[in-house]
Amino acid sequence: MNTTIADRLSIAQSRINQAAQKCSRMPNEIKLLAVSKTKPNSDIIEAYYAGQRLFGENYVQEGEQKIIELSANFPDIEWHFIGPLQSNKTKVVAEHFDWMHTLSREKIAQRLNDQRPPAKAPLQVCIQVNISQEDTKSGIDAEQVMALATQISHMPKLTLRGVMAIPTATDDIQVQQDEFSKLQRIYQHLQQHFDNIDTLSMGMSGDLDVAIANGSTMVRIGSAIFGDRA
Ligand SMILES: *Cc1c(COP(=O)(O)O)cnc(C)c1O
């Protein structure tokens, strides 16, 4: 690609602005999470100098390494863990990340809470909901979200901020619409019962418009900013 990371970030930002405009929302209600998994620190630094502060990582060890290497010089980067997490890896996320989007089990929540260093602010978490029509195993069923949210609300080193989903991979706008509106209803229901709920983490390159029309407050974009992954 001839374009730079800064160019592609600004294109992504204009897509967000346009999608917001189409549904009469303020663009600044929607945050851009730059998904930097598999990409080198030099790419993250380039995005940083273009103004980007929120970065998403999927793999525990890779994320830990990047945070250790970058946090001294770039302390205002906000690090989001967005990958699947096994219970034997929770300590790394608890000790290094600022956010965790893929929480779907009480056991993992309890470990993250217990392992969060006392000196650090609470880990900001989203519950991952399985809204997909595909039979994936990632995320908790919609009916169980409130129970997990109640458990999390009793954990002092976790702050529940909202919900996240990875929808069915499809170009079918109607399927996207159904799934995103389902997640939005869950989000609104949470807002009625808990404080601090302000994050609806949904929307990627291919479904940005539908996600934003359904209230997304954080879109996750990787390859459109950093290029294809090997
Ligand atoms: C990789 C990933 C993204 C970004 O995907 P791209 O196709 O690179 O834009 C977004 N969300 C999650 C959960 C991911 O794992």
C-alpha cells in the first residue's frame, strides 16, 4: 500500500464520521479502537503520532510484550484486550491491560479481580455476548448477561462498562441489523440497572454503518489501518 498508517487512520475516522452523520449521531460518541494484533511496535508508534491512543490486542503474550516495551515512552496509550482468554492466562491481562472486552465467565472475572494489582485502577470490562447465528462458543448467552453483570458489580477491581460482540460473518445487512439491535437492547437494559455503562463495543470494517446506526460507541478496526495480517 502506498498510503501511510496516518492516511488510513484518517480514512477510518471519516468513515465513522459519515456513518454517525447518516443516523444523526455525534461522531465523538464513537471511539476508534485500532486493532494492532500481529503488527510491530513501529506501527503502533506511527499510529500514536497520528493521534491514536486506543489499541486492541488479541494475544496475551504478544500484548504483554508490547505494553512492557511501549508503556514507559507512551504512558497514555490505552490497551484493550479483545481476544479469547483462558483462565491460566488471566494474570497477564490483570497486570498489564486497561480494558478487557471478552469477559463471559464468572471464574475468569473473579481471577481478574483477584489478580489486578492494588495500585492499578480497576480493569475496565465488557461482557462478550453471543449474538451470532453461527454456532460459535464465544460469548455468554443473552439471557445470562444480567446475572454475570451482577456478579461483576461485586468485584471492586473490575468496572463493568458495557457489552461486546463478534457478529456472524456476513454481508447480509438484515442479519447484521438483527444482531446489532439485539446487542443494543442488552446494552440499554444494563444501563437501566448498573452505573458506568457507556460502552457498546461492536462494528468492524465491514459492518461499521449498521453498528453505528444501532448505537455502537466503540468500533474495532485492524487491517484497514495497519494492512493485511500475514
Ligand atoms: C482482529 C479483530 C478485529 C479487527 O479485525 P480487522 O479485520 O483486522 O479489521 C476486531 N475485533 C476483534 C475481536 C478482532 O479479533
